[in-house]
Amino acid sequence: MAANYGEVIETERITPRIIRVILGGEGLADFTPTPFTDQYVNALIIPDGAPYEVPFDVEHARSLAVEHRPAGRRYTIRWWDESTRRLALDFVVHGDVGRAGRWANHAQPGDRLQFLGPSGAYAPDPEADEHLMVGDESAIPAISASLERVPEGRRVQAVLVVDDLDNRLVLESPGELDIIWVHRCEADPGDRDQLLRAVEAIELGTGHVQAFVHGEANEVRSIRRHLLGERGIPREHTSISPYWRRDHTDEQWREVKKEWLREWEGDTPPTTTDS
């Protein structure tokens, strides 16, 4: 199975919870980006004690004992520089919790990361009258890249939830950008509708609105119901999906995700599939 790999050139903690890892080197010689702004790679994290190192044969590694198999984790490409052939990935970290976050937390120049891809499905439609982008830290890299592709002068609203003021990022767009920041520290414990209320409060035009909503599963689901059911945005004008689920590890979420997605199809009248 074809795979690329990159060598860590440098790392930067761009917020208290996000580490940017910049990759380069000969392992990216055949890397070909997609035209999508949500393009991602499937990073293959080698477990401690595994009997191989980057670069490795993916099929062989996946045939090993479970504890030695690489763990695949999807990460959005923040940017790709064709002139230097360098790739930036932003990792949301929680200390040493989680395989990918732990890897990023300890990454040093010279370390290597192998991955499959890239893949993607969304980019701002230049014909849309207005853009809406909603998400948390896991979606901010894709939203950041997407904002940069919005046509000059076109209205774009971003509703972003982070822990607090220190976790905000500077985001830019050629479009007429309005950012609504939602801070978890300002919500009551157990409040799961903070982001939904922020989306409900915004005003949208009556023309073609394109929506990009990604992040925590239950937050995304409630916003999806609102946009499709109450705002009447056609499904074909949306890109909506859950990246993770609160109170679930990556493995636990993978086990239930397919069934969960089947259930959420009943939330709104079926018209077309989400993009």
C-alpha cells in the first residue's frame, strides 16, 4: 500500500492545546495535494516497542500482533508549500493522552511520521452567496484553510468553540469575515448546547448558503438538525460530520460511529446525502 512519510523539521505550540508539526524530507517527494480545503492524511502512529520504524510496509505492519499495529488517526493538512515541499499538520493535544497527541507532544526534529493520503471532499463553493463554518479545535485547521479560499468580498461567518481566550487563533480570509468565539470556560458544567445557541443566534442571508460543520459528535448533530431542519439549508450545500465524541476514546468512537451515523439520518427528512 502506497504511503508517504515526512521528517519533522520543526514544531510550534500555536495555542495551549494545538501543536503544529512541519514535515519535510525525501519521503514527501511523491506527495500530491488534493484541491480540497479539508484535505487530510491518515497518520500512522507506531506503538511503543513495535519491531519496525518509518518507512515501513503498511500491509505487513497491519498483519502483526494487535499491540504492534500502527494506529491510524486522521489529521487535516493546515498547509502544503509546493516550493519547499513542506507539510504542516496541527495536532490537538491533551498532555500525553492519546497516541497521536502524545507523538506530537514529544516530536523532535528528525522524527518521522508515515501516513496514507491525502483525501478530502470539501472546498468553499465560489458560487455560494455566503459561507458558514462551525467547529472546535479539531476542525479549526480545515476551517482556517477554507477561510483562505473564500472569494474576496464574499460574506463568511465562523463560529468556533475553544476553552478560553488564550486558545483563540488569528484567522484571515479574503472574504468579509465575522468570527464568533465561544468559550467553554463561560458555560455551566454539563452545558452541551453552548455552540448550538451561538449558531442559532446568527443571521444568515436568503441566498445560497454553504455550511461546513465538524467537531464533537453531539454538538455537530444538534447543529445539523438546526441548519437542515429549521434554517432549511439543502443537504447538498453542506459538509457536516463528527470528528470525535465526548466521553469516548478514538477506539470506542470507531466502534459505534457507523451505527450512530445511520441513526442521525433520521433526524431530518431525507433529500440528498451530505457532501
